[in-house]
Amino acid sequence: MKIEPVTLEGKLVRLEPLSNQHKEGICDAIADGDLWNLFVTLVPHPKNIDAFLRTAAEAYESGDGLAFATIEKATNKVAGSTRYMKTNFPYKRLEIGFTFLGKTWQKTRINTEAKLLMLAHAFEVLKMNRVEFITDYLNSASRSAILRLGAKEEGTLRNHMVMPDGRVRDSVLFSIIQNEWSGIKQHLSIKLAQGDR
């Protein structure tokens, strides 16, 4: 089974299935803040964007998930990317990850609305029971952002990954489950309506 390609659209953001047409915009978003230099993330260097796009397409073909280009509607610019990944239909769970935004869009409502759209699709259309988020223990900004969504921290996966620089990374696991979704949806909708992120 695969997640069918779909465009998810809110007031501020549009999530389009990632394709080669987004290549230049993704490179611009990555260059906005030199995101590849952030040691707590796995953002590709613009010179490696072809491999990034190819890997996203291969993951889709294998049934792993679906990558999106994150488009700011007001400017029609690519702000970054995010994806459904590690999809397990029999167990009704998936992960939302590989999320990055150019510096211009960080600490705005773009990420909050994008996650609201993705969570709504995961729980209401794909009928998932569980959505996971995993981030570097050292990435305090990401951990805070995930908690602001309403996700629960479940624990630390010690020595979980080896980063490109050789650092052995601990990762923190968060989740939102089906019976929490209605309250979290209301919470995020109110935050966005009030102008909060």
C-alpha cells in the first residue's frame, strides 16, 4: 500500500507532493540560513538536491511515505519540505519527519499549519492510530516545536543514529494518538486563528 499523492492546503500553506519542479525552490529554502550546516538536522546541501529528490521518490515507490514541498501561499515560494515516512498500514502508524524550513519561515505559523494539515490527513483520511515524531536530543528548538503541537514525549532512543559528522546521536520519540486528535486539532486551530505558532 502507498499513501496516494495529495495536495494539502490551508490558509497560509500548501503542501504539494515533492517533485523535480520544486528543485530550485527547495535549494533556495535550504540556502536561506545555510541549513545544511546545522549539526542537529539532516538537511541536504543544495549540490546534493538531486539525490534528495531521488531518495524521496524511491521512498514513495517502496510505500515508505510521501514527501511534500512546503509552499507559502502568500508568496508562492517554497519554504521547505516535510514528509510522511516509515508508514505501516497494518499497524496504522506513520512518522512525520525530515521537516525543514528556510530561516525566513522559521518561528512562523507555517510549520504549525503544515502539521495541522498533515495530522488531519493522517488521522481522518488515512485512518492512522498513531503519528510519531523523532528528533535529535540536542535539537531543543525541534523538541519544543513538537511539544507545542500537543505531542507527548515517550522517551529517548540512545545511540539511535550516526550523524554525517560521525557523532552518535540520541533521538527523542514523541507521538500523537487517535483518541487525542480531536483535542489537538482544536488546540492547533485556535492557536492559528489567534496568530500563535
